[in-house]
Amino acid sequence: MKNKTKNTDKGIKAFNTVYIIGIVFAGMKLIEYLKWTFQLIRKWNLPEEPFFSKVNLTSIDTEISITAYLIFAICYIIVFGFIFLGLYQLNKTTKLFAEKITFQKEVGSAFKKAGKSFLAFAFGTLIIDIAVLAWTLGSSKVIDLLSTELIVFLILGYLTFFLADIFEEGITLKEENELTI
């Protein structure tokens, strides 16, 4: 039994390390987005760095207004916040596991919330990029919108829904087992 607890603790420590790395990288990316947006607002001119959409706007001849850039940038920042919500929910599950709370409704609920957050980010950025394409009537390929980032968060979102279903099934089995005894 002691060895099992030791392995669980290693898993929780490993997840906490990955969680901190994820928060740092997401925070750095968010700071980059905020910096670009604040430069746009302050100078009311496009910053030299490219816009952070997956749509390549440098090869498009049509001009986008500064206001439209600002709206798209704010939408990106808002949608990007869903990554932090998802990571928070995953961290919440880890804390529950550390407290030996496994087959409880809180675990399944946290996994579902994390999945919703990751899918909101994935579909939100896809919708914003399609809106940027439509706004500019750009000739960028739609396949460019299917980035690694989008695919990773789609997989992560659906994986957390899968885990939520597993834990909900575990709750049902646990309750049936308790009634049998």
C-alpha cells in the first residue's frame, strides 16, 4: 500500500510540474498578446510584430482598420483566458486526488469544466481566425487554420470529457457496490 501511495505522489508532483510549466508558457503568450494590443492602443498604429492570428495578414492586400484589429485582439485575449480556466480545473482534480477523493462528483465536474474550457479556446480561436479571413476576404488557405495548437486543445478537451465520463461511471459503480454490501 505504501508503494502505491508513493507512485500516486510522484504522479501528482509530475503533474504539478507540468501544470506550472503550462501556466508559465500560457502566461508568456498572454503577455505577448497584451503587449501587442497595448502598443496598438497606445500608438493607434500597427505594431511591427505580426498580428497573432493564424491568418497571415502580411500577404493580403486589403487593409484592416485599427479598430477591427483591436476587436480581434481583444477577442483572442478573452478566448485565451479559457486555457487558464482549463488548467485551473485540472489542477483542482489533482488536489482532489492528493486528498484521496477519487470517485466523487467534484472530480467528474472539474474534468468536464476543463474540457469545456479547452474546447472553448480551440473553437473560439478557430472562429476568430475565420472571422479575420472573412473580414479581409483573404486568400489564405483554411487548412492553415488547423494548427497544432488547435488540434492539441481539441484532443485535450475531448480527453477530459472522456475522463469525466470514466469518473462518473466509477461513481455509479461505487454507489452500486455500497448498496450491495
